[in-house]
Amino acid sequence: MSPPRVCSGATMAVALVLMVAMSTVILAPHQTEAARAFFVFGDSLVDNGNNNYLATTARADSPPYGIDFPTHHPTGRFSNGLNLPDLISEQIGSELVLPYLSSELTGQKMLIGANFASAGIGILNDTGVQFINIIRIFSQFEMFQQYQQRVSALIGAAQVKRLVNDALVLITLGGNDFVNNYFLVPFSARSRQYSIPQYSQYLISEYRKILLRLFELGGRRVLVTGTGPLGCVPAAMAQRSRNGECAPELQRAAAIFNPLLVQMVQGLNAQLGTDAFVAANAFANVEFLSNPRKYGFVTSKVACCGQGPYNGLGLCTPLSNLCSNRDVYAFWDPFHPSERANRLIVQTIITGSSKYMSPMNLSTIMAMDSGNN
């Protein structure tokens, strides 16, 4: 997302990880039960407005972002409408969670959960430095701790622990570590330091530390997404494709990273003795990229909003080319899927086979957890 790059999480790294359970929890004397809370961490694929409050170039707070959102105004989501967390909330029957930095996140609204994500971040702290002010993942976790302290004042420490342990959590990281770090410029520092397989292993080792910290903070049903087809987004097509094919080096990076992520998640669950983490490689199930017309898209290569080849250069702005019907474009901007494409991705998260959701999909989690309550 730097000048010509807008958040690589946007890269549709969208293979997500979550967990859900429609369990009921005793929260307060006048609220005997509530839908499971939902917490979101990560990058631009899941940021719903935190970066609006920061001095950063990684923002989506101007038109035409939000053109198809219920208010028809930009909200900070890198989407024409709803994004992945919104659509997951919709599926589990919950209200949309607010960004943690929003002044509206007070009182009973806090019991719904919170979104801590910040566009531009990655697994590594040196990812996204060009965006200056962004909330890196361990800072998101510090905010999560603050959240727990604030809610404790409302309902007590014991109930907060239960609220968090029973919650659904989504974390989306990794795409920016390639697009806005390793491949950001030719001969980047990281590309001189590591080969793609070495770098992928390094990212996985650091991601494991992140997930362990999330477990320490109470996460017990966590959806962890993969990166998606990094080389097929319009930005990669515009800058790296020669004959209309997906950029091979970025595709190779995703093909190495995603299986390592699944293996790491499986090993971590085995070590912890519980299936706390779900590897969501939902964006690998993207037949709509290879066969867009079957799914009602006119293209999976050209972004709805942008400029240059494939509308893949620069940012989506009021001066950009803008398609008239967002529902027939798989990509909204050079990096991010359209709301309609996001809906297809969320459907895989809910009902996808073990090929895409390991060890289980969201509907299985919901059924299992409701049976335990």
C-alpha cells in the first residue's frame, strides 16, 4: 500500500482463521445471555476503521470506498461495502464489531467484541514501515489487554475471562510481509537476507510466537488465515505480469508459506492439547479467479477501482477509474476483494472441507460449541 501498494493483507491473503460458537454467557444482571463475542486482529483485509484515527497513508476513509456500505460512506474498510469480519458477524448473528479506537466503543457495545486490526501491518515489525503510523500486532495485543481491563470494570474479571475464552477470534497476517516487505522493491533487504523458502520459514516461526501470545491472552477459538494467491491480485498483475498470467514469484511464495502455516497450526494445537487454532486457507478455494464467469464475475484480473494496467496501479481515489457494478468484479481495488468476492470466501470458511479449513470449518465449530453449552 505504499504509493502504489495498498495493504497487502489486501493481497487477499484472505485465507482466514476463526472460531465461532453460539454459546451463551452470563454477562451482567440485566443481560442474562449474549451472542459470542468476536475479536479481530490483523491487516487491511480486516481493518474496519482503526487507521482512520492514525496519521498514516494506509487509510480507506475517502470515496469511493464504502460506496456500497449501508451508509454509502467510507468507513475505513478497504472494500466497496462489507469486509470479511462484517460478513462473519452477519453469519453468526452478531452486530458488526466496532474499531477499538472508535469513541463509540463503550458500555454494552464492548460486550459484542472489538476490532484491533490496522492496515499495512505484517508478522514482522519492519513490514509496512512506509506507512509510518500503524498498529503493529503486539501493539494490537496491548490494546486487547486494555479492552479486557475496561470490560472488567463493567462485568468483573471472572466474566471477562469467560467472555474472551468463549469468543470467536480472527487473525489475518502474512500478505504484507511479502508484498510490502520482501517484494516491495527490487533487491529489498529481506530478499538479500533470505531466499523465499527461508523467509517463509522465518515468518512462520515469528507467527507462532504471535499465536502463542494470543493464546496467553485468552484466545481459544482462533481463525488463522493464509495469504491467498498473492500473484493474482491486480497490483501484482500490473507490475509483474507479462502475458496476463499471475506473477510467478509471488505465487511461489504463497505456495510455500500457506502449507507451512497449516503445519505450524497443527503442531501448536498438538503442543497445547486443544484445537485452539483453525488454519483457514479459504482463499485457496478461489475457482472464481480461474473461472470468473461461472460465478457471475466479468473479470478476476481487473480491479473495479484504480488506474493503469488492470486498474492495478496506485490507490483507489475519487479520480480513479470506477466500475458501475461492483458485483461483477472479483477485486474492488488493486489489492482487496469486492464485497461479493468476500462473501464467497466467507462461505468457504463456514462450510469448506478440510482441504481449506483445518481441523474444522466454522459451522462445525458452532455446532460443536453449542452442544457443549
